[in-house]
Amino acid sequence: MVHKEMIAMLLAGGQGSRLGVLTSDVAKPAVSFGGKYRIIDFPLSNCINSGIDTVGVLTQYQPLVLNSHIGIGIPWDLDRNSGGVTILPPYERSDNSEWYTGTANAIYQNMKYMESYDPDYVLILSGDHIYKMDYEAMLDFHKLNGADVTIAAIPVPLEEASRFGIVVADGKRRITEFEEKPAKPSSNLASMGIYIFSWNVLKDALIALKDQSNCDFGKHIIPYCFEKNCKLYAYEFNDYWKDVGTLGSYWEANMELIDLIPEFNLYEEFWKIYTKQATIEPQYISENAYVEKAIISAGAEIYGKVRNCVIGAGVVIGEGTEVHDSIIMAGTKIGENCYIEKAIIAEDCILGDNITMGTGDEAPSELNKSVYSFGLVTVGAKSVIPSDVNIGKNTAIKGETSKDEYPNGSLPAGGFIVKGGDEE
């Protein structure tokens, strides 16, 4: 048996339904971010930068893109004979076949994987946050306090605290209360969904709660440890951390990358973010093009105007086209003389000529007003939009659309054309 001091279990099976058509065909951790990355690159890079060389990635919903992106872990130096990265999908056992039903249930189903490394500590991570964090410093804190469980926590505005699991800690950072999404929070320290467990404590809790339906860390495991008088500590994190769970927060986090002094810096030498890179040609910006404050990835061809945008690899923006305040993901081709504002256009889309997108007044979405808001236009991967159409705000498009699906050549604010049965 190989012994590892700490192994990481990365939960990457989430559907991310609040990202709408962006996650119709890919798991949320596989969604593109910052032009060349995917969301899962951040926790994976944090692991290798923190000296953790054994990572189990638990997948479930639409894992194809995620699996091929991670492969055998080469970009993160996680292709190891001992440890490395292992994809852990749900699998059929002799007695039953069971999907992961909650975050803790997913970890419980991979008990044998964890036992094979005989770890002292297990780090539980979520695959859908943007941040840089040294997990080794958190482990040092865990050891120093003789903790059974350490929860990474970040101060949030009190008015937002009810959206999170909230921890209340004493002066020595020992947790005295844990409240899952409380209506009236008694603290503003929010759990980041990052936990270090001493292995025997985690094992005991998982086995004790193995029959709990939808077993979850925040709702079940942490309260159980609390009841058992385990020593729980809060590790306060005071740097950039973003849950990109909504279209608005996803759009904002991308836009923050192009600020003059970005709040989240992708260019630091000492804490690099690694990703799988295709070998592609350099970007091309034509003599008539105009680019201001943008991230332009390799292989992109810009013939029009781009301002305040994140442009993915291999994107083509045609002559006379203007793109403002938008995220255009890899492989998308935009025709000539278009005007696009505040759009999120996923990978490998084809847009015709003379398209206007994201102008005019707002109206609530007829598809899902809690998802498609923020004044954005959201286009799912591999969609086709015909020439000469006008698309309003808070709209959603997915699939190959034709001119006759746009009455009078337009999709008004709040409207949607979503094909393939995905209505979320």
C-alpha cells in the first residue's frame, strides 16, 4: 500500500443548471473560462502548486468534455506512477448500480480508492470555483490546531450570507456553530466547500451516514461531526474566490480578468494556472481591426472591433463586426457587420452576417427568469444563428436555428429558441 500524507477528492459532477444552455452538454467544471482555461483548471492547478500529487476527480453529469480535458493529467504534472489524477465516475457494483446522490455519497462510494493511499488527511474540493489557494498552508493550520475537520471560510457581505453554509468561530478559530443557508445568519464567514478531514474522522462519518439519502457535506457530514464533539476549525481565506454558479457571476468573473489591474491575476509566475493546450497557430489581428482591453487567445482571427471581451482560441470575428463586453468561446465564427453586446457565446457556434445582439430594453426571460437575467444574451455550444436577425437581452439560444424561427427577423428580449429538450 502506498502511503500519502494528504490526497484530494475533487467533486466535478455538477450540472450547473443556473448556467442554462452553457451546461446543456458539459459539466459545469468543464465550462470555458478566461479564453483558454476551463473552470476545473483552477482547483487542479492549486493542488499541484500546493504539492498534492494524488487527486481523485469525481464525475457524473455530461463527463465527456471533462474526461478528455483532464486525460492522464499531463498539463498539471499529474501523470504519476504513484498517485496522479484518477477520474472516478459512478460505476456498477455487483449488488446495485447507483448514481452519486450527494457530495458525501460520492466520496463514500470511492472509499476503496482513498483507502488504497492510506492517507492521514483528505482534502475535499469543489470543481466549480475560481480562486488560487495554498492547501498546504491550510493543512499546516489543521495540524497546528489538532483539528479533526478544517473548513475554509471566506468573509462575505452579511446580506448575502444566507446563500452559504455559515460558520461561527471563537477567537481561536474553533467553530462553535455551523448553519446551512440560515435565514438569519449569525456570522458572515461563509464555507467555501473546501474541507480537510483527518482520515479516520471522515471514514467514521461516511460509514455512519451511508444510508442517509442525498448525503451531503454541508447538510449531514459537518453537523454529524459537530454532534460527535469533533474539533472543527475555520481557516479564514481573504483572497479572490468566485462561485461562478450564475450567468451573471460567470460573466463578471471573466470581465474582471481584463481590468487594468485585475482583481484575479492569471499572469503570476509563482502560482501558475495550468491547462490542456491544443497546438494551434498564433492569433491574427488584421490591419483594419481594433482591439481594446481584451484577452485574445491563440488562433483567433480579428477583422472587426473588439472591446472589453474575452475571446477564446480559434474564434473568428468578421470585418465590420463589433463585439463589446462579451465572452466568445473557442472555435466560434462570427460573420461580417454584426453588433454584439453583453453576450456569452459558447464553443463552436456559427453566426451569420448583419446580426444585432444584446441591444434594446430588458424583459424577463420566458424560459427561466432566475437563470437568464443580467441583461445577457446566452448561446449554447454548436449553435447556428442565421444572418440578418436581431436578438434582444435576457435571451437564450441553443441548436441550429433558421430564419423562419425569428418572427420579423427578431428574437425579442426574454425570448428563447432552445432545441434538443434542454429547457433549463
